[in-house]
Amino acid sequence: MTTSAQAVGHLGTDGEEYPDAYFVRLDATRFRSTLHAQGAWNEAEQHMGAASGLLAHAVEVDHPRADLQPSRFSFDILGFIPGGEVEVTTRVVRPGRTIELVEATMSQGGRSCIRLSVWRLVRGGTAAVAGTHREALPPVTSAAPTTMTGRWPGGYIASLEGRTVREHRPGRAAMWLRAPHAVVAGEEVSATAQFLAAVDAANGIAVRVGPDELAFPNVDLGVHLVREPVSAWVGLDTHVTFGPTGVGLTESALHDEAGYLGQVAQSLTVRPLPATG
């Protein structure tokens, strides 16, 4: 399954017209982020959600393997993720007929900001033994529309479509989210890349304290899938835990419109907000 979108104009709050996409391709390795990719902690930063979709898309474009399926996406956030023009490079770390490890790196000005490694495994016929004890989330159509903009700023969060499954309480929530814009303007992307463009928002749906009270950004994003997504709607059944010494964990069961398909975990650095003024 693939999705695409044309570069239809969208007027940002700064009066500039942006395409209805998170990124615009400049050449084979360079991309420019749009207002829709803007982060929540800093307006000059990209949100990890949009960047996740781009890196997954780059792996698929540069190293297509229809015989393999992704089983794990491991993103390490190496520092500030700048908005604007970035470079994405990819390489095959461990080639193989049945198991392959591929890597993608986002950088700006020679400084790497995100590294992704993807395990891809051979497709097989295991439908006869497939199963899980996980219960599916209530369908998107039965969930009430909602937004995250009351709690979080930034163009990326404003771009998301949401549906409430379980009302938020500190450290616990369940939602459907969708990143509705194209990952890259005018380009076909897989359902997996579009799905991943919304997954990092898991850390924002079940906050234990408000982002105006404490900082708790994630330093990684680990996604394990037992099958490929069939739709862009991401169902997140999320728990957030803060430890006593400055480390937290966001963990979510992942669903799409066909049911449960994996897990996502994010390691958090919990710290006071930076001083202003």
C-alpha cells in the first residue's frame, strides 16, 4: 500500500505558503522541512515524528527489497534536530538474502542528528500460526475527534488528526493519531513510512506533567512490528513512567485499523525546563 500527496499550498502563520507535506526533496540526499514538521519543544527544531517517516522512506527508496519486511526501527536522537535543509544518507550495514540491516542518518552541516537502523526479515507463510493475546483498540470511526494542540505547540502537532479512545490521566492514555500530509511532497510512500510519521507522538498523549512544567524529551524511538501497517492511522495504548533519578519510559502497544501490530518504546530524559530570559 502506498500513499501520496501533491504539493498543494498551505498558508503558515508566518504568511509563507507551504506544501501539504512534511518535507520537500531538493536532490537525491537533501530535503527541506516545512512548517508541518516543526517541533514542540523548540520552534527552530524538527519534530522526531516527521523525521521518522522521512528516514524510513529514504531506506525504502535507496535500498528497495520487496522480499523483505521491516521488523525493527531503532532511531537514536543524537542531538538537536534542526529545521530547514537537511541531508539524509543511507547504507546497507549487513546484507543478506533473508536478514538485512540498513542504516539511515540525518545531518546538517556535517553534524549528525538522527541515526536509524532497520532490521528487515524475509517474508514467510506463517498465517496458520499467527495470533496474539492483545485486544484491538476500538475502531477509529467510534472514537471522538480530539486535538493535542491544547497541551503542545508546534506545526507538527497542529498537523495531526486525533481520536480519543481512553481519556488522558497522568501517565496513561489511548488515542488514534494520523499524520495526514505527505512525508515528501509529490512522492509515493509506503504505508509503513506514513505510519511511522505519527508514532513518535506517543510521548505526548499521556504526559505525567505538562510540558510547561518539566522537560521530558525522548532520546530514542524503538519500534517493533510483526507485520506491515495497512493504514496511516496509528493506535497508541500508552503508559508513561518517570523514575526517581531523571529517567523516564514511554511504552505503547501499536495498532492500525486491522488490529495490534507491535510495540514502541521511548527513553526519556526528565529534567527542569531550560532557564529563559
